[in-house]
Amino acid sequence: MIAEVITIGDEILIGQVIDSNSAFIGKELNKIGVDVYQITSIKDEKKHILDALEAAKNRVDIVIITGGLGPTKDDITKHTLCEYFDDTLIQNIEVLTHVEELFKKYISTPISEVNRQQALVPSTSTVLMNMYGTAPGMWLEKENTVFISMPGVPFEMKGLMKGEVLPRLQKKFKRPYIIHKTIHTFGIGESALAERIEDWEDNMPSFIKLAYLPKLGTVRLRISARGKDKKLLEDTIEEKVLELNAIIGDNIAGYEEDETIEVSIGGLLVKQKGTLAVAESCTGGRIAQAFTANAGASTYFQGGAVTYATQSKIDVLGVSSKVIKEHTVTSVEVVEEMALEVKKKFNSDYSIATTGNAGPTKGDGDVEVGTVFIAIATPDRVFSKKFEFGNHRERTISKAVSKSFELLYNELLK
């Protein structure tokens, strides 16, 4: 069972809007055993849409379309669908009532005829009610291919996918089981990791595939199993994960899609009843943001300070101006004092501190671009490390964040 996702909109093609819809749709389809064969982004242009629909029909079972369903003249998806299906638009009373109710409850401006036209749908379509907006979803079929059209507004599309599209697809099609297990590794590069697990990978059953998903500071290993026997798939994946843990257990930070190293750190802190604070300079708040993006972070994350300028390290954290003058703002002495001071100010058990030069110029310090100092303060001690991350600003910052997590994680495991 395969699908194609077609996103319609010039705003996607010119980079004005990032296509997050396709990522969501692909993930949700995969969960129910539907493979995405292709993702296509096209212009709001009738011939382009018609060509894309016909091409997709000839290669997939399900075509999911997002975008072009608004009330303005540049939204032409419904009219183009009518041409493709040799159909006409009719008014759907249920949708019209819903649109009128939305305006009555939530919109101060009077409803216009353009807004009422949102209730026009192809006569042969099955209407998928959009509870979060005025544009309904539509389900059509042609030569054994299902076409599903949804609005491009992400929260409206997600509501339709979960409430209407996925249940209908599950009911209509028989699908294989597709099961994934994601392992988050840290402290080891992709090539070194591949070398260490080569024998393990070579002994994979034919129905299991392994993918390497590298990112700065971490590599995710995604094990995917596909077949009709769900229990066999689950048992085999579990067995392979146990084997992997015996080989690279020291480099595994967590499992599953959302269990990043910062989530694992949070879990360890909760388990140990510990708390954390951060003092950031060159990382600019990214460490704090990574922790607070996770639900429940308030259990262990006390807070932090972004002391980017030299004076703010003195005024906010209380770092000694004498220490800064003697050793420069990017030094072992300063980063360790930052860690100790922020730990004291937030009354935390642990702290992370960063200072460095991400570039492109040297700034207040005298170290080379790409030099970063990271300190970890624990209940018993403070220690730091110096890193050279190169002359690419974004890469330096991202690596500094990843190394900060790695240092704290290893300390919590002791």
C-alpha cells in the first residue's frame, strides 16, 4: 500500500513557508502501514495540478493533497479537482451551517458570499468535516486510487488526518504492520559507529532494515520491521536492540523518536531527585530551550541565564571581573565560575555553563573562532573542557549544545 503527498502553493516553492505538512502526513501514514512513495510540491496552476494528479494516479494507491482550498481567487484546487473528475461543485448544507456557526461564534466581521462558497464541494466527493476551519476535506476515488484533499493550514490538516482520514484509510485498506525502533547514540561518529556494529548489522533478518540518521553530536539508528506477523516483528526488534545494547550500551542515550539525550538527562535527574540550572554565553539560550521544550521539565529544570556580553557575566552571575581580566572571558577559569555561580543562584544540584567564540570575529575574547569552554558543576565538584569546533558559526553553537548534554549525561550515569 503506497501513497503520494502533493502540496500545492507557490509559497512553499519560493521558501516562504516550510512544508511541515508532508512530514506529519508521512509519519502518520507510516504508523498505519502505508508507505509514502513520493512527496511533490507544485504551483497553484491548473495544468500543473492536473498533471500531478494524473501522474500520481498511475503509481500509487492513495494521493493526499494539501493546500489551495482557501476562499480567495488564487485557491483553485476545488475547481481543478472538478475538472479532473469531470464533476461540478454543489453546496453542502452541513459545511455551510458549520461555516456560519464559526463566523457567529469566533469572527467579528460579517460572513460574505466568498466565505459561504467554502461549502461548495465536488458532487461525487465524500465531505470530511473540518472542525477547526471553514474549508472541508474531500475524499474522491478514480480507477482504484483514492484522492484526499485537505486545507494547507497545519492544525486544520492535522485535525482532519487524525479525525477523518486515518480511520477511513484503516477501514478501507488491508495493510502490513510497520514497526520502528529508534536508538539515540552520542559521543561516536557515524562511520565509527557503523564499524563497531557491522557484524550485528550484517546479521539482520531480511524483513528488518537499519537506517543511520546523523546529526551534530548524535546519530540515531532507526530499526524498521515490516510484515504480517506483528508479534514476530516486535520480538525480533526487541532481540536486536538487546544485542545492540551489549555492543554500544555506553553510547546509547535513549530510545524512540522523542527520547533525545536531553529527555534522558531529564529522566535521570528526576530519578535522582536532582535539579539543573544553566549559564549560557555562546549557546545563546539553546540549552535551556532544549530542556524546556519537553513536558515536565519544571520538575528538574530550575532556570538559567543568557549572559552573552562580558559585563552581564559580572552583573548577573557575579563572575569576578578580576578573573575575567586575568584569563579573558573565554577561559577555563571563567566558565567554571559561571557554572558555580548559576548553580548557587538557582539553588540547583547541577549546572551547565558555556562560553566561547562562535565567530565570525573574535569579540571580547582572544581565542580563535570555534573555541568553546563548557563546564559542569555537580554537588561535589566543577570541571570543564575546551573544544575546537571550527569556523562555522552555526556548527560551533550546535556542537557546543550537544557536547554540553554529553558531558552532563556521562556525569549523571556515574
